[in-house]
Amino acid sequence: MRLLVMFDLPVLTSDDKREYRKFKKYLEKNGYLMLQESVYCKLALNNSVAISYENSLEQNKPKRGLVFLLKLTENQFGSMRYIVGDKQTEIIDSEDRFLEL
């Protein structure tokens, strides 16, 4: 199971920017991988682990802005289509639980 976290946070004031950086650092520190700007993903071994990740996100959410959480099965995540334009990117396309970068 994968958790997909998408967020849209304001960055108008210095407090907003601080909250944005704090939330991004929380995600990175807790093992979320950035798929693109403001979209992060994390592997959960089962639904009870996913629920604990959800609770942790709820406790660390920013004061303002929107945070979306979507639970996907491995098959749903694996069927994601990548449509790449002119810019070539390095895409990690694997169902492995451990990626060596």
C-alpha cells in the first residue's frame, strides 16, 4: 500500500514559509519520497501501518493550507502512467521495497 501526500500551502508571509519548510522536512525525515513538487509518497506494509502514518500526518499538519492524503494499492500505484515532455527526468519505476540510489 502507498500513501500519496499532496499539499498546497501558502508562502506569503515568513510564518507561512517557515511552516512550509517544517512540513517538507517532516515528510523527508519520515521517509516520504518526493514524486514532484508538493507530492510525496511513502510505502506502508499494511492498513494498520497506513493508519498510524495518517495519524502522524494529522499531528504534524501545517496551520494553514491544504494537505490531501490518498491511499493506493501497489497495483494501483504501479499502473501510474508517466507522461514526459521535453524535459528528461530520472523516474524510479519499481515495486521493490528497498531502492538503492
